Amino acid sequence: MAEPLLIMRHGEAGPGSPDPARELTARGRDEAARMGVWLAGRDDLALDRLRLVASPYQRAQQTAAAMGEALGLAVETLPLITPDDPPGAVVDWMLAQDDDRPLLLVSHMPLVGALAGLLVEGRADRGPGFPTAAVAELDAEVRAAGCARLARFTAPSDIA
């Protein structure tokens, strides 16, 4: 079986312009830190092999940095996972990767919802709504449209 795919929305961000420069609020920083501690405490994932990839937007980079700090991982930046990028392009990128490591993507709505919908339901318009800093965990033999199963969905409010 392929390694788990975790899709995460960034923590709460403040208003601002331009959109790529928006930063996390204090609540968003707390959400990201709590989710990082929660994920680091899991013993059912191969966290030592996890690949952490984030959107270049500031709020996603800040969220990924908090996750990376908790997990002891470096953050890779992937330009094609910004809010309005097509989920099909992300699926194509995943299929082109030559490793089978667990993957954590930190991105934005509507992309995270559309990507989860495409992978699980085969349709980008069928994805779940993601609260800030929520993580969807998908299992799939192949990271392709309609080939995944939603194994777990966790928001910061779920881990109190």
C-alpha cells in the first residue's frame, strides 16, 4: 500500500493584501503548533520518512514551519499548491514523484478541499470543508483521482 497522504489547511490567517503575504494570527500559530505536537505524538505514521511540502504563501509557510519544528523536518516549497491552483495538477505532480514516502501537503482552501474530493470521490467539487489547520489523512494504492480513502479527518478542536 502507498504511504499515507496528509492534506492540511494552514492555520488561521489575518486579513491583508497582497494575499500571498497574509500571516498567521496568534490563534493560527497556536493551531499549527498544537497540530504539530499532535502529529509528532502519533506512533502509527512513519514520521521519520515524512516529506513536508508547503505552498509558497506566507501563512502556509508559517504553518509548515511549525509542523516541521514539531516533527524535526525541513519544509519544501511547492509553487503549484496555492489557493486557486487546479487539484489535477497536484495529482499529476504526486504521480510523477519517484518515491513512496508519506507526504504532508500544507496548502489553502479551496485547493485542499478540491484535492481531497478529487482523490477520494473522483470529483473536485465533492471535497470536504477544511477548518483552519485541519488535516485529512488519505490512504491509496495510487495517489490518483478516485483512488483514495479518507482514513481520518482531524481539526485543532478535535485534539483540545
